[in-house]
Amino acid sequence: MKVCVFAGTFDPITKGHEFVIEKCLEMFDKVVVALGVNQDKTPMFSLEQRKQMISLAFSGEKRVEVKEFSGMLTDFMRENGIKINVRGIRNQDDYKYETTMERFNRDMYSDMITLYIPTPNDLVYVSSTAIRNILTMGADASGYLPQAVCDYIKTIQKDK
């Protein structure tokens, strides 16, 4: 079985993330979406909310599995027997950052292979940071989020 991991904080999951996962599904039998817990970040959405958003975005797809992790991605991959690390690339800055991280990661897990998936032109400016800013200002972010995620966020906002 061909399995890959796509890791991030997904705060929230965007159409860019969705695009990368959909491309992974074209190449792999299973995609593990590794939801990172980073103690240095204060997410807008709780871990459970982010997990729920990813699950909703891919509710009809049994080949997408959401797992949370903390610590090193390389440890998570080794513990789960995964060798392929997929990264979405929007621009040169992403490429530089991801290439640097790839070299450190490979030093720690020599079996790891990193696969870069460039996002399409209409998504190169979409980031979770930008979306959080839009949401914080009370503006409509629906053009940048999977529909199921938009619906879920509206539910959360009503409950506040």
C-alpha cells in the first residue's frame, strides 16, 4: 500500500491544502493528514475543531486519515512506517523553507522522501494565516475554504 503524510497545523484547512490532498489521492492509496500540535503557536481553532474541519472536508473519502502528532515529524513518520512526506509549495519562499527543512528531516530519517506539489495560480496567495486574519475581521473567507469547513466555522461562530 502506497501511503504518504501531509503535515501541518491546518488552522484552518484551506482550498490550497485541499488541492494538495486531492493530488495525493491521485498518487497514493492512503493520505495521512498529520495534524501538528506546536506548543509555540496559539491556534485560532482548537485541535478538535481542526481535526473536525479536515474530517468534514474529506468526509466521503475513506483513504484520508487524520492523525495528530507533537514533536518531530520524522519520529511520527518512522513510528507509522511512512516514508513519503508531501509538501505544498506556493512560491519561492515556500520552496526555500521546505528545502531547508527537507535536508534536516532527511538527516534524521534517511528513508524519508519529500514530494513537492505546487499549488495552482489561483491558490498561491491562500494561507491559513491570511484566512485567520479575514475571519478575525468578520469578513467572508468562503472563497478560500472547502464548503464543509465554511459551514462548520459558521456553526462555531453562532455558538459564541
